[in-house]
Amino acid sequence: MNTTDTTTRTTEAGRAYVVRVIEGTEHTDHAGLCAILGRDRSRVRAIEAADPEHFPAAQWPDGRPPTGGAWYPITEAQAYARRYDEATGRTIPAPADPAEVLDIAGVADAEGWTLKSAREIAQQSRRAWRAGRPGRLPQPDEGYDPDDPASSSPRDWRWTAGTLAAHVSAGRGGAGRPRT
């Protein structure tokens, strides 16, 4: 199959995804499909299992799965997202103002997580920060002291929408447990 280099785009909700042109048609990988659908990976897999007949068909260059996985036609993914949102009554929120300050509940809403999941992810992230690694969440812009990480809890922390978007765009953060 004739393919071109990959590029990156951003959804209306501010989620970055990869685009590759395969035989003249724009495709995205599974992570891009998740971004277009506005759902995390586990939820998209559940949606796919529940509705395989209407789910965007995976395509592979040269008829076999590459090491990078399946590629989905973007127009099919966008059409499926519209149908799914209409059927469930869900709309994908507009991108937040980068200067908007979010508490842990705001982060949960922005990422599509439950509040409990967001708190657990924040605690896991704190452990990663202490070990010098990036967490699924970036270090908070307010309320967190890296010199004394145990002095505050996620309910005290605040992030700007821009900090969260930059963290996800850099390939960190994102998918958590699906909201039920």
C-alpha cells in the first residue's frame, strides 16, 4: 500500500492524534480513534465489542498488521463518533481556555474519568513524580510542593487546562477507567 509520513492533528476537545495517508485516504491509529471518539482505550474496546458491525473497520498496509497496529479511516471514525454521540446523547466538550484553573473534579470531567478514578490517578502520579518519572497527570500548577509531596492531597491541587493539554499532547496522561 502507498503510505505517507504521519502528521499530528488535534480534536475540538484538544486531544492530539496521528494522521497517516494510506492510498489517498487519511487514517489514524487506535489512540487517534480514542481521541476522535473522546473516550479512553478500554471504553473504545468495549464499544467496538458491543457494536462490531458499525464500528470503523481497521485497515492494515499490505493486508497485514504492522508493528504499529491497525489504522482506521478518519472519515469513518468521525461519522461513527457522531452516530454514537447522537445515540447516547453525549456531546464532546469544546476545548477549555488554556488559562482555566481546574481542581481534581474539573480534571475528572475534562478527561472523562469518575472523581474516584481521578483521585487514584493523581495519587499514582504523585508516586511517579517522587520517583522522578512523569505521571499520568502533570504536576499541579498550584497547591503541590515538590519539596514536600506529602503535605497536600489531590483535593488541594489545581491545574491549568493548558498544562493538562500539553501533558496529554506529549504522549502522557489520558486514558483512565471508563466513566459508567
